Amino acid sequence: MGDPRRSRKKWIRPGHPWIRERLVEEMEIVGKYGLRNKRELWIAQTLLRRIRERAKALLKLPPEERAVKEKELVRKLYNMGLLENENATLDEILGLGVESILERRLQTIVYRKGLAKTMHQARQLIAHGHIAIGGQKVRSPGYLVYRDEEELIDYAPTSPFAKVREEAVGQG
């Protein structure tokens, strides 16, 4: 886990700061996914960059070793929810985009499940402790949700939203 006094950066900023096309594209993504700032986008881009580097490194290995490590990488990315099937290839891994990672954030999944009306409300619900995964509160909107955790996302048991939902179900 490492020393908490010596934390490492989780992101790498873009090489050139003022490329207009990139800035416009970043702002569209930040707005679409309700990100707080571009750093959250850069974290996703850095994660994607590391995944791609790992996949490219596999291309250099001998076929026997490559098959084993490729299977491990595909299984991990499938469990993360980034790949659709367990029999994916390296081409599919290299074809992943930053949107595929942003779709796995807790904030996005809460919005897609209909627990919040907007992306910004989803972020607020998470930050204020109204969302839980398997009964455990998660207060980080950037938490990457694994495939097996997705069904467990709901309102926290202590949240007033959960009580309102129970009353609505009881009446209907």
C-alpha cells in the first residue's frame, strides 16, 4: 500500500497545454460525465495508457508466455467491466477508449441505474454518503465499479432516499 506520507501522482497531464481540439474534446467529456475538473479525466486517461502499455508489452513476448499473460489481463479487464466478453483479444484491449473507463465510475453507474436524475446529482449523492455498494457506503464518485459489484449499488440503509423508496414501493 505504501507510505501515506509519500503518495504518488495517479495522473499525467497532457504534454502540450494549449491544443484547441484537445481542450474542446476534454471539456465535452468533462460535461458529459459530470467530472469536477480535468484531473479526473487525466486519471482515467493515465489508467487507459497503462493498460495499453501492458497490452503492447505482451506483443513482444514469446507465444507461450504471451497466451498466459494475455488471458490474465483479459480476465482482469473483464472483471473490471471494461471488456464485454472473456475471450477478448489484444486488439480489443488496444481499442478501448477513455469513455469505457469513465462509464465504469460509480458516479456514471448511479446515474445510469436511475438512482439520480443528473450526473451532478449522482456525484452529490455519493459525496454525501447516500450511495452504498453491498450496504457499505462509498463516498468517492471516481470509484471504479467491478462487474460483480454493479448489482449491489443502491441507496445506503441510513439514507432518507432509501426510506422514501421503501414507502413508495409499499404504497404501489
